[in-house]
Amino acid sequence: MKNRGGGENMVDDPSGSVSEVAKTANKAVRDTAQRYLSAAGMRIDLEDVEQRIRDRAFLSLGLAAGAGFALGGGLGTRLGAVLLAVFGRAAARQVATNVGRQVFQGAR
């Protein structure tokens, strides 16, 4: 591409600089969050949390969606009541099964 002066108009490839800016912003956000957590007396390794979320992306997405639904007032609707009944029963069954296994293993 030529400009009016006859020279080449160089357009930098922004992908490298955008990547660096994103990395810098990510580090700044993580460091700030870590400082606030430390000030509150909470010892949480944010890099470990991020890795766990990446390792179990669908589970993390489901938990986030469920929390958003509950906090957003979705449990007060008919759909919320139905979902709570269905998933509540499944959760109760799973908890009972796990407790039963632990009691059985402890009795051996």
C-alpha cells in the first residue's frame, strides 16, 4: 500500500502486541485479586483455581450457570422448582450413596 508521499505504508501485525497486552492485563487482574484475597485472610492459589476450571470446563460452566440461575431469582419460578426437585433428588441420592460407602468402608 502506498501513501501520498510515495513511500510504503507499513501496517504492523497487531497479533503479537495484542497477545502481550492480554497477558499483561491477565497478570495485573490476577495480582490484584490475589492481593485482595490475601488482605481478607484467604489463602487461595488463583493459578491452581484457573487450572482446575480449565481441566473441568463443562463442570465449571454448569456450576456457574446454576449459581447464576439461583442468584438471579430463577429458583422462585416454576422452572426453578422443577429443576430443584429433579436435581435435588439426584444430589440427595448421590450424597446418601457416598455416605453409605464411607460407613461401609469404615465398618470393615
